Amino acid sequence: DGEAPARVTTVLDELLHSDEVDAVYIATPHSHHGEYVRAALLAGKPVLCEKPLVTTQAEGQALVALARSRGVFLMEALWTRFLPAYDLAARLLQAGAIGELRAMQSSFCFASEYRPEHRQWNPALAGGALWDIGIYNLAVTRWVLQQMHGGLCPEPQALDVQATLAPTGVDAAVNVTLHFPGGVTSQFRCGFDANSVNAFEALGSKAALRFPMDFWQAEAVELVTRHVPPERMAAPFAVNGFEGEIAEAQACIRAGAVESPRMPHAESLAL
């Protein structure tokens, strides 16, 4: 097809100071996100960085400040927010389809072989279920609340958290209940120790809205009410689901923005 072959380098500066590079996507283990984001921002290259952006709020604040002071785009790659199923669910939630929000329930679990050196289990690579997969339960919890509150997510008033630790000390599984104002709760489990259908449900006074399986990459939404089968609405990917966050980053970079209004810096810091 005449395309040039991929270029490979092990020298970061070679990449960051190449005029051929317009923007950088960072998909290293979580432990190394911060240093690579910083290097890219200092080189003036816009950044799309895999979730979690970083593993401490202090480092996140420093990177956001750097992006803003340099006028360079930075976005956490939380692809879920840009899926067609979430656009559809947003319209339903904002239109009052579930009534008043009462609670949320979700799981993100898969059985993973214990290998101490693997990034999932290795503390030196910022392992653990919460950072790797539980961030999606947290992110969608906040997203649902934002749809119900005009874009703003109230802070939780209390957190109940129990973790099962692996021999390396990272969390193999976490059970969480978040308590929000008005008696709204979000219960979730994330873990490397079990298999689950991995659904997410928002329970309302009139109906429940459900991403029926693998909620972080949902291609359908269900409205559930009593006495009738769930009303299922398909919303498939255009390609593989990652196109949404890529298009958002491209549009923001072309517009000269330092952050995305759909995944702003404040949201990454809150997560």
C-alpha cells in the first residue's frame, strides 16, 4: 500500500524532538506515565495518556499545571466516555428515563494468573485491581452522577472499602461502597480473582439503566422496568471503540485547547 514502515526507537528524546511527531499516546505501565507525560509536555508534544493518568494527586496536579503553563494539550485516555452507548445513555438519563437516581451497582472482574513480576501484580509497576480496572467503576459512577446533576459530580460523603491483598502487597480485589448526598450509593467490586458479567446498573425511581456486560466497552444500553422484558438499544462501535477518544484529542489539539471539555483535567484529578 506504499505506507512507510513503522519507526522504532528506544531513545525517548529521539521521539519527542522529531518534527514528524505531532502528538504522543502513552500506554506504558502506570508506574511510568508521569515521567513520560512530563517529558512530552516539556517537548511541546500534545499528550493522550492511558488511564490512570498518574497514581497520586500531587503528581497529577503538577502535570496539569505544566500542561497549562506550557499551553500543551493533555488528556487522560478514558475511552469509555466517548462511546456511542454512553452518548445514548446520557440522553436517556438527562431526559429523566430512570426518574430519580437511587443507587449504582457494578463489577469489573476477571480471573488472572498470579505472576509477581507482571504489571497487574507488581508494586514497582503500580499494579493492583483498583488502578487497572476499578478506575472504570469509579469513572462511570462519577459520569452517571454528572448526567443527573447538570455536569457536576458531588463529592462522596463516606467510603467503605475492603481489599484482598496479593502476596506482593497490591490489591487483588476491592469491594467498595461510596456514599453520596441524598442517600445515593455506588457499590462495586473489581478484582483479578474472579469472573463476572461485568455489568453496570444505575437504579432509579422509575427504571434502571444498565450496561448489560463489559460496561467499560458497552455496545448496548438497557432500560429495565417491572413486568416487561428489558428494552435493549444497540449502540455499536464504529471501529473498535478507541476512535472516540482519538477524534476528541485531535479536535482539541487542532483547536489549540489544553484540555478536553469532555474529559477535563479536573475530572482526572478527581478520579
